[in-house]
Amino acid sequence: MRNGRLWAGLLGVEKTTVGRVEFDEDRALLVAHVRPARGERRRCGLCRRRCPGYDQGQGRRRWRALDLGVVVAVLEADAPRVRCAEHGVVVAAVPWARHGAGHTRFFDDQVAWLAVACSKTAVTELMRIAWRTVGAIVTRVAEDAMAGMNRFAGVRRIGIDEISYKKGHRYLTVVVDHDSRRLIWAAAGRDTHTLGRFFDLLGAQGCAAITHVSADAADWIADVVAQRCPNAVRCADAFHVVAWATEALDEVRRQAWNDARALARTEPRRGRGRPRADAAPRPGHDRARRLKNARYALWKNPENLTDRQADKLAWIAKTDPRLHRAYLLKEGLRYVFAVKGHAGREALDRWLSWAARCRIPAFVALGRKIRKHRVTIDATLEHGLSNALIESTNTKIRLLQRMAFGFASADALIALAMLALGGFRPPLPGRA
Ligand SMILES: [Zn+2]
């Protein structure tokens, strides 16, 4: 094997001629001098069309490559500029790196792969780069991957959701494909203009092919969907409808807690430390404390309760029938979406008349809200669009957001989400 080909294989470069290789022992740095293979020279960095040369640009440049063993490796090459008929004067394309990148393709791909799989520290330590650089890399890898394929091909049934990030100050609008179960689009913002951009990308034909759209009940989403996809059946996201019930339940719990605290204020104060055995009982204090901790017992699905939480629920059933009724109403609504179909619609009828008579304002109001959205809720029960997909996308993006904290922009969070949930994660370099 010729040395040049061996080096090309080790460095993971294609269509590239490797010339002299130097090793700087003091800095443990390997420098490989390379140039694009014949046929790869003088191409526009943006569109890769062949162009006339323009000048030598900024002279020689370096690109960080994957480490070779324990040694940091870089490629060094000329970076001439060309004059593209469409893009004007641009730095010429190089086969070993994405346009404008300071790292090789393989380096980028490995960072993107790791960012989805590992902790922040693992990625930055292993690859010896800053977290912001990871953000820039995942952004360009995702853009490159998405440009290379039509992610909207064959899309029929979509789900639209708004997900808060940065502690609820900012929002992403996301679109999932119910059939491939993938994230297909995300953008910062939550308004008609933002969502309009998705339908622009989808195009008139793509919009006409959409048969079902699930979304939360936000009017702005309903308006855009009605306008852009007039043929689509609109379905309410069960995930959000159940979340309304959880919010109503929490309102009832807070009332009960406030009542207990009001009672507690009439009770005698106690000093620090363990109370004396003959101390007067303080039922208000005890109730307030137990209700405060009851939040998760009320929120969780009964099948996931710990023993302690199940005990707490039993205590609520015994001591606060109204709060317990609110809990049963929440669970009843969850049941509607669990059984789905005709049985689900019947269960919803029963639930609505129960809610109307329950004498708990939060649930009376919820009943009215659900009646208002009955058509889209019935569509969900009939067409069985999974709420698990929206729910899990929501949860996973929140997790990614924790990782993406420290990236400069929402673009990097979106890119990370597309890599992790959109199926755009590149394979590890050198693997099929
Ligand atoms: Zn061009």
C-alpha cells in the first residue's frame, strides 16, 4: 500500500491526496498536508459547481481531524477562492470538510453522534472541544443531513405541538409524523407565522396530502391548519386534554392546601425541635404539610404510584372527599382516551354529565372547555392518533434542552432534536 493511501484511510478522507505528513513531537500534533483530488478542485463551496479560480484567499488553513491514537491530527491545505456564477466569490469546496467548518466531516459526524448519546462532559473531554463548538457542529451536521433528503416525503398524519424551553420564556413549534414516529420539523416561536413556514416548506402538494392533524387546542394552530390543510381531519391531542384535567386537579389541591393553611394560622405557634408529648394537636399544620406533599400522588397514573403515594391517596379519599372527587374526574378523563373509539365517546358523555354536576368550579369549567372542543376530541377517539408520540417528543425535547443549555442559539437545540428524534444522526465514521 502506498503511504498516501494509508494516510487517507487513517485520516478518514476521500477524494483527497495526502502529501507530506509531519509530527510535532513537542505538541503531540500530527499535520497532514493535503489537497483535493483532481476533479475536486475549483468547486464552489456552496453548490459544488465547477468555477473559475479567483485568488489564493487567506492562504493555508487547518482542519481538525479525528485523533490518531492519542495524537491530535490536523489537515493543512490551501484554501483558494473561486468565482461562482450564482454565489459570487467564495472559498472553494474541500472534499474532507463541510463548507465553512474548521473540522473534518468525520470529526463533525463523530461529535454529532456523541452529542445524542453521551453527556456534555463526555463529548467535550473526549473530543477536546468547547460545548459551544459542539453546538455549531450539531447545527451544521443536521442542516447538511436534512438538505440531503426529503424529510416530508409521504407524510400524511402529523402532530403539531408547542414546547416551552428556557423555563417557559421561549417556545418551539414542533411537527411530528405519526406514521414514521419522527420529529420532522421544529422552529423557535409559536405563532401563525412560524407554523406557516412549515406549510410553506411542505408545499401545496404536501399540504393537500395531509389527512390528519393532531394539535393542542390553541386557536392559532387550528386557524393555520384549517387554512393550509382544508382536507385534513383535525384531532385534539389527548396528551394536552389530560393535562388540562391535571391542571384543574392541581387548582383544587391548592385550594385545599390554602384552606388548611388558613386553619393553621389560627393554631398556636411552636418552638424549634420535637414537640412535647402533651402539645396541643395542630390539624391545620398537619393537613397543609401532607397536602403539599400529595402533589405527585395526585398527578401520577395510579399504576405508577409508590406505596407511600398510594397511602397518601387513601388518606385523601378519607379526609377530603372533594379533592378525591377531583382526582377521580382526572382519572376518568384519562380512561376516555385509554379506551378510545366508540367506548371512549360513550365514556366521555358520561364524564361530561358527571363534570357538570360535580360542584367543583375547576372541573365544571373544564367540562365546558371540553364540550367546546368536542368535535376534535371525538376525531382523536375515532382515528386513534397516539398521544404517546407527542408526549414523548415533549419529554425528550425538555431533556435535550437541559443539554443544549449553553449553546448560543435555539438553532443548536433544534439541530440536536432533529439528530436525536428526526432520524438524522449520522453513523459513526467508518461504519456502515
Ligand atoms: Zn455556487
